[in-house]
Amino acid sequence: MRFGLLVLLPFLLTGCRTTPATLDTAKPFHDALAARTGSLGPVKGSETERAAVQQVKDFFAVMTEASVRKLTRQVYAPEAYLNDTLKSLTGAAAIEDYFLSSVRNAESVTVRFEDVAESSGNYYFRWVMETRLKKLRAGETIRTIGITLIRFDAQGRVVLHQDFWDSTAGLFEHVPVLGTAIRGLKSRI
């Protein structure tokens, strides 16, 4: 009994706090956005702009180890920031390593873009991602939707990539035990 109380004590104490702590999960994104505000993207309507948008679409259309190795550093600027709701990364090398790890754990990863809109140098890509994971729901296709905010540099490389999607539906609900807990929580909300 004493061990159980010792384990629970930190949770009980923080739960009794009179002033709530603020957890600003948006801070890294806002910091990255501010750091890249001066990034001049391609000229509107230019061939560079068209090529940049198409390059992003092509890169994610079908991701493989070979395509990630070949294209990541062409698509992403050296100082690029990426947050896909699962992880935040800075630098094309770190982004490449992350994508390589992701495709190695999947049978397939494909993204179909349904719409692209631009506003003040921000490009919004609306997509449907289909993933077949090797260890989770093996053989089943997990389909999720989302939007990605992208900013380009003048050369048409991605300097900011922020995903907005439900990672619980796209990944965590498919993890044994954890998925059951998440689905249970969602059903009570």
C-alpha cells in the first residue's frame, strides 16, 4: 500500500495545484513561424512557385527509402522546421532521418492531395494519407485526413512544415491497449 501511495503522490500533488500550469504546445510552431517570417517564398504565379508545390506533392505521393534519400534535401531547406504532431524537427538531415525511420516501419505510405491554397506566402495542402504499418494492424490500410501549412524559400524549398491532423486516429488508436484506452476516452467525450 505504501509503494502505491508513493507512486501516486506526485500526481496527487500536482492535481491539487491552486493555479493551473500552462502547457503551450503551440510555442515551438510559433517560434519557428516567427523565425521564418522573413523567408521570401517564390514569386506568386512563377514557375518556381508551381514547381515547389508540385515537388511537395510528388515527394509525398509515394514515399520509399529510395525516394526519401534522393529527394528530402531537395525538397527541404537546410534549416527547415517540421512538426507532424508526433515530432518536431529542425534541419533537412533530421527530417530525412525521421522520414527514413517512418518508411522503414511501414509497408507503404502514400498521400493524395485534394487541394492547395495560398495566403500571404503560406501554402495549405489538404490531403488524405494511406499508411500500411508493418507492426500495427498489419495488412490493413489506415486512412487519415489532414492539412499541412508550408512556407517556401525563394528557391522553392520548404522552410516550414506544420501538419494539422488527428494522430490518435492515424496512429495511436491502432496501438494495442493504448488504442482501446483512447477509443474509450473518445467515446466519453
